[in-house]
Amino acid sequence: MQNKLILKIKLIILILLFCSCTNNTLSGHVYDYDTGEPLSNVQIDSNGNKTETDNNGYFDIKVKPNNTCKLSLKKEGYEAKKVNRKPDSIGLFSQGNLKNRKIYLFSKESDFSSKRSNY
């Protein structure tokens, strides 16, 4: 009986270790700040992993748990943007981290573009 309990505990620990070593997915939507329209073909890089947004501005990208995730977003005609995300207390990125959040890019023509604002 005690051997079965020890075996179950070892199996649970092994599963937890395996799960903590797998990649996590971070997702979100990218929009034009001025129009509110979703942006397609935004190039996203996270610590060497790359993806692009789809026609709805949606993206998901593999990230390593327990590491700060640094997203770099670029699109022709828009200011580049960097977003940093830290994992939660168990080393993962919670589903609400970016999934339902919007990331906005400023058009280079926008009044909010860094090249136009010299205040």
C-alpha cells in the first residue's frame, strides 16, 4: 500500500515537472490606434520565436514559461512597439494576460507617433 502511494507521488511529480518544461502560448490582438481596425501581417518576435497577425489582428506565439516574454511588433507604416510580459507566480502566462487584451500600434502619420511628438 505504501509503495503504491510513493509511486503515485513520483508520477505526479514527474507530470508536474514535464508540464513546467513545456512551452506556453501567449496570444492577443493588434489594432490601429487611430481607426481601431485590426492589423494583419504585423510581424511579432518573442525571444527568437516569430509569427504574424492574421486578418483579424490575432496572433499566438510560443513562449517559454518562467521567463520574461519580450514581444517586438513591427509593421510597415507603423511605429515599432515593444511589450514586456512577466509570468505569473507559477511561472506561466495566465490566459487573461494578453488573450483578451488589445495592443495598439501608432501609424507613422498619427499625431501620437513618436516622430511627431517632441514635447
